[in-house]
Amino acid sequence: MAGALVLWQDVTGCTQAERELARYADDLRGSREQLGDVIEATGAGFYQIALERMEGTISRRGAEILGFATPEMPSLFEIMAEAQARMHPDDLQGVLGSFMTFVEAETERNEVEFRVRSLDGGWRWVLAISTSAKRNAAGRVVMLAGFLFDIDERKKAEAALRRSNEELQRFAYMASHDLQEPLRSLVSFSQLLERRYRGRLDSDADEYIAFIVEGGNRMQRLIEDLLRVSRVETTAKPLEPTNSTAVVADVERAMETSLREAGATLEAGDLPMVRADAAQLEQVFMNLIGNAIKYRHPDRPPAIRIAARRVGPMVQFAVQDNGIGIEPEYHDLIFEMFRRLHTHDEYEGTGIGLAVVLKIVERHGGKVWVESTPGEGSTFIFTLPAA
């Protein structure tokens, strides 16, 4: 009888454990469903794949993003096989290659964009983000989870913005180029009129002619600067390993006369290699050095120093001067197109130089900003990808 009692106690304990396990499984299932609901609420799809067992699950939203809208949701692998068949031929090999690299490599995340044929027959852009949930002893992914996002509207907006920018650049170039010839004639004949008839007319006429010549010359400089802005994109070259020390040396030689006339000194040590369009990098340094010369302090000769240091995957350059400095409230405004802080009587220029610097640096994937103390000088800092 005592033995029977012990047996009864063992069975009772086992039953309680089973109930606890079942309750735990229900809680886990509920948590998974809640997580799925949260993910679905974001508009994203979710999938999970066990590669060793060749099993997987995909959320209904994930299936919809891949172009399935059937009442009975097919299995993950049926969806994946059909998605490959529907995938844009230009994207298929890239997607498969990216996936295999992710499975074999020691990376914890993989992102890939591709197009699939939608239900209406058009192409729709999809973003897949995979994370490795589990790897085996050899480091190979055996379990992964991921998200699917419909990025078609974003891609359309990007394409529209790209087309708009290209059209704007073409318009700026054509308008500037077509304005050059009539303006050149206007300036030439105004200067001829000024030379031939100065002093032969009254003083007002001399002053008016001088205004015409000055305005025409200013317009020519403005158009030339507009062309410089448009050329940032129209004449851009691929980024490649570039010796920034050699670029600065070339700039120093090209600006030798300007530096000498201003009594300026330029100091630059060995600078790191970067990935850049050498001609555009030269333009950046010329604009910043030119600014240091133009906005020099009246009580001291310009002293310009160029330094650089590695910051992660980027190289951070600093072009420092001892000029008049810039008030803090203008630190962002100075990079805007045609933004001028001084009158033409104080300093000549069109307000294009720093806007060109910003455009070039951003084209290289970098950032540019200024640190300045009024009356003491400024340091223009920009980043470029390291080579």
C-alpha cells in the first residue's frame, strides 16, 4: 500500500509538470502571437527559417509583401520558391549571393533590396533584413529570423527626387551657359563705352556706366559660380584612393600668388589617403584656403593650418585659420547657396564657395561643419571615407 502511495505521488508530480509545461507553451505561444501582432502593426512581415531541418514560418503580411494574397497561406518554402520565380532577373543573383555570404560569413545581419512581380503585374521593391538567431560550431547559420518591408513608395520617391535633381542640374547648366554669351557682349560694350566716353559726358553718365560694368561683372561671376555648382555632379568622377597630401601641395602651388600677396602662411603635414574625386577634393581645399585669405584679420597676416586624423571608417580634416571668425548663429547658414554675411563693399564674392564645399563633401558621403570664435579665427572640419 505504501508502494502504491509512492507511485501515486510520482504520477501526480509528473502530471503537474506536464500542466506547467503546457501552460508555459501556451504563454510562449501567446507571447509569440503578441510579438507577431506588434510586428504586423508596423507594416513589416516576419519570417523564421531553420536551415538544418528545412522548416520555416512566415507571417501573412510577409507573404503579402512577396506578392501572395491567397486565403490559404502557402508554406514558407513554397513562397520562397515562387518569390525567386517572380524576382526581377537583374536582382536574383545578387540576392542569392548575398544570402549565401550571410550564411557562411561571421556577420550577424544582412540587408538586401530586390524587386518582385506584384499581383497587378508591375514590379515592387522589397527590403529583406535577416539576423542570425543561431550558428553551429563551424559558424554556419542554422537558424535565422528576418523582416520584410514594402519599400516601393520610398524607391519611387527616391527615383523622382533623383530625376528632379538631374533636371535641375541640366537646367542650371544650360541656363548659365546660354546666359554667358549675351552677358559677355553686354560687359564688353559697356567697358568700351566707359573707356571711350569717360569724361566726355557728365558725371552722372560716368557713374551710370560704371554701375553697368560693375553689375555685369558681378553677374558673370555669379553665372560662373552656378556652373561650378552644376559641375559637382555633371563632371563628377568615381571615388578612388587619393593622396590628400599631394592634393594640398597642388593647391598650394596653384594659389602661390594669392598666398604671397596676402602674406599668408600655409602649414600641412602628411595627410592620410582617402577615397575621393581628386579634382573635387582640390576644389574643397581651394575654397577653404581662399576663404581664409579673404576673411583674414586686418591686424595680422593669415596663418592657415591643415591637419587630419582617422575617425573610424572616415578621415576628418581640419582647415584652421586666424581670421575674423564667424558668429555662432551663422555657423549653419554659411553653407547655404548665395548666403553672404558681408556686403560687396566689404568682401567680394557670390556666397557660392562654401555651398560647393558642402555639395562635394556630401557627394563623398561625408559631413562638413565649422567651429569658430569671432575675432580669433575659424576651423572648417569635414570628413571623407578613408582609403
